[in-house]
Amino acid sequence: MTHPSTAGEEVMRSFVQHEHRDLAAGIDHIHETACELASLPADRMSSRILEVSHWVEHVLKPHMLWEESWLLPQVDHRSHTPWLARIVRFDHRQITRRAETLGADRLRLAHGPEHEATANARCDLFALEALLRAHLEREEQFLLPLLGD
């Protein structure tokens, strides 16, 4: 018979892994958008960045809020140190700041894409992708194992 707390930990670990798989699909979309941006017609550039911003607002930010309100207190308790949660919160702030640059990129592209505006938007998309991929990898390496202890 499985101990109730062990079963609960396994459910939580599975939930987080499922969430990360869903986030990975969104991150792949960010990468595709960055790669395609320069070849898109002017009227599609801004709308593609809007799609990414919409995903950030409606998928990524709620996930980060859930982590900060529920998961990180669990991590603090299990790790007996606040440092893991502090690192995750730091990552979340970096991700949020980078995602906020997309709004300005979208506005610049909406007024007629110039080479510099397109290049800046691509850089911001690739930077957001890199931050997200590194963040998920850190969580999977350092936080998920705590859920199984």
C-alpha cells in the first residue's frame, strides 16, 4: 500500500511535469516566432508577437503565480533553506521583465517594421526563450527532486 503523503507527492510531481511539458510547447512557439519574424509580412509581425504576449499573460504568468503561492512554500519547507525559492523568484522577475519588452517591440513593428525594430524583437524573443528554458531546467534539476523526498 502506498503511503498517502507519497501518493500526494507523486501526484504533485506529475502535475508539475505536465505543466512543464505544456510550457515547453509555448516556448517552442516563441522560438518559431523569433525565427520566422524577419520573413513575415509587416502586418503579421506585430500579431505574432501579440500571440506570444497573450501566452505569457494567460499561461505563463498564472503558472508562475501558482509556483510562488503554492510550490515555493513547499520547497522552502522541504529544503530547509529559502535560497531555492529566492532563485526561482529571481528567475520569475527576469522572465517578466523580458516579456514586458515584447509590448514595445510590437508597437515599433506595428508602425512599419524597420530592420532594427525587427532585429530587436527577434533578440527579445530569443532572450525570453533562453530564460524560460534555463528556468525550467533548473526547476526540474533542483525543485522536482524535493517533491519526491
